[in-house]
Amino acid sequence: MDKIVYYTTPILLLSVVILVMLERKYPYTKGLPLFRDGFWIDLVWYTLIQSYFLKILIFDYIILPIDQHYHLSSLQLITHWPIAAQVLFFLVTHDFYIYWFHRWQHHSKWLWRTHEAHHSGTEVDWLSGSRSHSLEILINQTIEFAPIILLGANPIVVPIKALIDAVWGMYIHSNINVKSGKLQYWINGPEMHQWHHAEHKEVYYSNFSTKLAIWDWLFGTAYLPDTKPLRFGLPYVYPKDYFLQHWHAVKKVDEKKLLENGLFSKYYYLRPNLMKWMRRKVKTD
Ligand SMILES: [Zn+2]
């Protein structure tokens, strides 16, 4: 099972390279820099650190104890299914779930607190999807992976599903000017999902689909005009710091005011200052 990462990791990295190249060649929004605002927060905090710890929490401290208590996986309810059928089953059912949960997050003022971080980027690209509050990931990935384990799916289904999630997630957020025509009724992509991140009132309650666009068309939430959004992100000020983004879900924080504190400001500017210092060092050496 562990050997599967020999395949999934290169596929994931190759997908990143392909998406970034397509973003450079066919940009949806022209002039978006590769290292856009919030790039390092998304890569280091959300993609690497948060994902690492949440994976341990979700699998080892939630799903495994449930299974040890109820022994559901030993019933092997779907173990005999072909692997492709297992992957397809979880892909469609979870995608249906995520459509409705995502829609609920936009309509409930409490759940919105767990989702606004995801919408806070003012520049949307392949990495933007990674910015999701840990509580949102905890809920969604537990609901996603618990049935895979508990129904006794082949262990290989977990990394395959995780790879599909990652690649498709990067694709729908990517800054690529995709024109998929009739396919956009079925397969979701940047054409509709870039609009979902727009700071335009008319789309605040639209385009909730993740992988399959059919849910939006079926349930009346599709929004696909011929034009492109003028602005992205939230209609209000939102912190840029990872920890403040998390704390903001509990209590609204004024980042600007906090920056008046010398110690906080030192921490806040540590990475950019370090990078500036390194650049200067490279130049002078
Ligand atoms: Zn959303």
C-alpha cells in the first residue's frame, strides 16, 4: 500500500508543473504573479503543515478508533467490488455531499466562519484551493474517508481518492482560461469555479460544485456568464496571517491593530524580512 506513493507523488508534482505552465500560457486573469499574495501561507501552512497534522488526527484519532470500536471494516461490505467501482462510488457520493455542505456553508452564518478563509484570496490560482480552515477540512475529510475505511474498501482507494481530490482541486482553482463548452455541464473547472471566488454579489450563492458541475445545473445554482469577474475575495477586511485566519472564525480580529504591537509585528514580518535579507545576501555575494 505504501508503494502507491511512488506513483501518486510524481503524478501530483507533474500536475502542478502542467497547471502552472498552462496558467502562464493561457491565463484566466492576466498578469497574476506566480508568487501571488498569500502564496507562502497557502503552501507552507495550509498545504504542508496543516495537511500533515490533520491527516494524523483524522485517520489515527478519529476513523481508526471508530473502526476499532465497531469493527465495521471487518464486515467487508464493498471489499469484493472492483477498485475502479469503489473509487467511482466514493467520488460521486462525496461530491454530492460536498455540494450540499458547501452550499450550507455559504447560507449559514456560523458555517461561513469555517469557509471564509477559503474565499479570502484576492488572486485565485492552482494553490488557492489549499486555503481552507482546519475545521472545514476536519469535517469534510472525516466524512470523506471514514466510509472508505469503514465499508472495507481496498486500502489503495484512500491514496487514489486523495490524489484525485488534490489534482481536481488544483484544476478548478487554476488561473487557466478553460473553455470546455458543453463539458462544463458535467465536469467542473475554472470556468465556473473562478466565478465562485469572485467578489461579485450575483455569485455569492452560486457554483458550489467541486468535481462534477451537474449538481449546480441540477439544483439551480449554476452561474456562467460570458464575462470574467473584476474582483476576487471577500467584501470585507480579512487577516492574512494563518493563525489569525483561524482565530477569526471564533472571534473577529483586527490585524492592522495587532500590528501596532511590536512583538506581533516582528513575528508577522519575519518571513518577508528573512526573504529580503536572503535576496540581499545573494546579490552582494
Ligand atoms: Zn465557497
